[in-house]
Amino acid sequence: MIGHAAGGNNVSGFGNVFLGHQTGIYSTGSSNVLIGSNVSGGGTSTVPLTSNEKLYIDNSNTATPLIWGDFATDQLKLNGKVGIGAVTTFPTTAGTVNVSAYKLFVTGGILTDEVRVNLSSGGSWADYVFAKDYDLKPLAEVEKFINENGHLPNVPSAKQVRQEGIALGEMAKIQQEKIEELMLYLIQQNKEIEILRAEIQTLSAKK
């Protein structure tokens, strides 16, 4: 224990490391590491912190410190924004998109084996394309849209991507929508081909 009144009321815990003014003063737990001024995990003189094997790093007595960890479960939580690489300021916008609520900012690229994006509450996937009432546009109408706009319907344009970037979950859904639409077009064309084949066979038989 290093610091004025550090661990002052910790008379029952053991194996702790307290560093800072009054740090751990309201902690009765064991095997905790508390660093910063007045850090006691939100504990008070009447309701002390009884948790064990925790990490708290902050400069106030809060239950949600800047850095929180659990040694028993190998968990680490950062209760703030994190910048990795040459991040000098945390941006609030990306083009025209508000990113002030984003928590992680990285420069220099990210390499990982897998990225999994969960659907948000109330979110949808592109299977709505297979609904009976889905408005599958005729290919002639799609061609007209492409000629006039330079991109597929419901797909962001290059200009929009430059301004707003890409939300991976939303873009994956849009791409899946186009794949499923393409499958419906192929099914339609296959039916038409089968009809034409049958007509050709009928004509050939008459000859």
C-alpha cells in the first residue's frame, strides 16, 4: 500500500496492491489491484468493496473506472474511448456520419481471423427478398436505373461511400439482398428457358 490512507479500512483483505491517495480505503476484498487517487471501486465506509481479484485504474471512487479487470476470468474492460496507432484526437464525424459515440479508433489497419457482426435489436436480414410481396424490379427497370445512376438500386454510390464510409453489417445485408435477387432472376429465366425448350420440342415433333 503506497499513498496517504491507502487501504486505510482494509482490515480483512489480503494480497492486495493499493497505489494512490486513499486508494482501497473502502475495500475489504482480496487480491485486488487498485491504482489512482481515491480508487475503491465505488465502495463506501458503510458499503465497502468486497470484490476479489479485480483491477481498478482511475482517479476517482467509481464502480466504472477507466480500466476495469477481473483476474479470475481474464477479462479487461475499458470504460472510455480507445485509440490505437497514430490517433491524436478522437473524431466526432466520418464524412457526414456522426461517430461521436464510437469507442474504438484504429490507424494502420486491423488484422484478424474473423469479424462477427450481430444484428441490432429489430434488425433484419435480406431474406425479405423471398417474401411473396417483395417488389422484384424487372431487369429492364434495373438496367434503366443503372444507366441513370451508375450503381444498383439500394446500393450506396461511390460518392456516398467516400462521404460516409461503409457500415459492414448493413453492407453485408445489401450484398446478400442483391445475391438473392439475382437468384430469383435466374429462376425466372430458367422457367422461361424451359418453356421455350418445350415449345421447340413440340415444333420439332410436328416436323
